[in-house]
Amino acid sequence: MFSVMKSSRFLLLFILPLSTWTMPLKAAWASHPSLETVDKASGSAMPATGYWLSQASTTGDLHQQALEKYKQGDYQGAISTYSKAIALNPKDVYAYTVRGNTYKAINADSKAIADYDKAIALDPKYVYAYLARGIAHKEIQKNSQALADFDKAIALNPEDAYAYKARGSIHRDLKDTVKALADFDKAIALDPKDAYAYNIRGSLYKDSKDYPKAISDFDQAIALDSEDVYALLLRAEIYKDLKDYPKAIADYDKVVALAPRDPLPYASRGLIHDTLKDDPKAIADYDKAIALNPGFSDVYLLRGLVHARADNETQAIRDLQTAAEFFQKQNRTAAYDKTAELLKKLSSAPRELVPEP
């Protein structure tokens, strides 16, 4: 039998760490809330019962028409209709704000911010406009302006859990864990049934290696939503790092059941089976990951090494060659050189591929 390796540590010296594979399946949702989330989550949220009604006598019908166009994906039509409302009433704060949202939907960030600026100039206490402008600033990497907007929103409404989450996400991006945790602590105190907040705070604890607190937060998120793939995935990573492999596998099993078309959980679970030297299960998971993502270069390498360990020389060489080709195309020089070295040793003296410890 080829003496390939006793653990994955040798391999991880030159391929991507597993943590870089297991990107959250809800990454877009987890990175920052959407404008739709603001509408639902902010205590000051959309002004349907305030600004809209106050403008109903002159522009209410136009607001409704624009909203219908927005829902149908006719963003230019919605913008045109909101512009008509503004022409009829240049002090229509709501029209500026929702036109800004519509510009945001087509990635016209500068125009969106200009509309939020106008809404705030007309009503400096309009919390929603600060939140929306903060999100727009965040998405174009203007973090200082985003923080200022969220600070103002919190000053105007210190009971708005969404504003703390939004500000906390900026602190998280800036690697200010202390401030990020403080904001998510406050958000959770205000809204203890928000799985999102537990997930992000849990990820902060995970990054800080405070695994008990991270697991506690992910447990809470899963209690609130048993199909929370993000929480299950990150909790599985922690269990893997703690070498609590049965719990890690159980969580990956759930992730695979919930997201069967995503290759990452299969690769992650396969690496655990690989570590445990359960070659049939490791190969089955690697097979599935590759079937779902034929360009998953690292998994070809992993599968090749398992085949080598199982004396499947032909399959091992084929996988290592495929991995090397991908690494070369990806300009991953270190990974390519190591794989080429492994191929050379496997072809010429397979029993000396990696010395026994």
C-alpha cells in the first residue's frame, strides 16, 4: 500500500484551507442586509402609514403605479413615475427615498445616494433614509460614510435593532471585532428571535476561536430555524476544528440534505472521512463534489491522494494530473509544484511518496 499521508496536514500546506471552500451558502444574505430587509426589520422602516398617506392627495396614485412597476421589474418605469411624483411635489420625501431604492436596484448607486441626500435634507429625522443611504455607502466601500449614517439612525432611534446590525456589519468588515460584537449584542437584546444576528455574532466568535460562544449562537439560530444552512455549516466547521467528527458529520449531513446541489459541503464532509481514513466514504463525497463542480481543483488532489492510499494507482495519477492542470491554469504555482512532485514520486517510486512517520 502506498504510504501517502497520515493526516491532511501535509496537504493543507499547499492547497487552499478548507475554510476558504466553505463559503456561506447564504453569503449574500449574511454579508449585509438588503433594502427589503430594512423595510421589514427596521422599527422606523417604510413610511407607508406616514409619508405615503401625507402625500396621497397629490401623488398617492403615482406612488402606487410606481410600486407596481417596481414589483414587475420595470425599474425604469418606476423611476419615471416617481420622478413625476417629485415634479408634482418637490418636497415628497417618500418619492425621493423609494426612487433611490429603485436606482439602487439597478446599481445606480450615486443616483440612489443623491436621492437619499435629498430626502434627508427635506427631513433630517427620517431614519429610513439614513439606513438606506448607509447600505448604499457600504456597497461602494465608503465605510466611514456608512458608519456615520448608521450612527445617525441609532441616535434618532436607539431601539432599532436593524441599525445596530447594519453598523455591526461595517465593524465586522473593518475587523473591529469588539465594536461588531457590541452592536450585535445590542441587536439581539432588542430582537432575541433574529437568527441572522445570532449567525453573524456566532461567526465573530468563531473567527476569534471562542468556540463555546460560537456554538451557542449557532445553536440558537438553528433553534429558531432548523433549516438554517449557514448556522449548520459554520457549526460543522467548528466541530471539525475541535475534532468532534461525529457532530461535524451530522451537521454536514443536514447541510447536504438542505442544499444537495452545493459541492462545498460534500468536499468538507469528504475531508473528514479522509482524515478518518474511511476511503469509500471520502471518495464518494469527493466524487459528488466534482460532479457538481468539475473545476474543483483541490478535490481532484484530495481524491487522488485517497486513491493512492488505497493502491488505486491509475485513478490516483489521473486525479493528480487533473489537479496539476487546474493549478497551472489558475497560476497557483506552489500547489502545481507540489502536485507535480507528488506525481513524479508516485510514478517512479510510489511506496516512497511520503515517508512513514
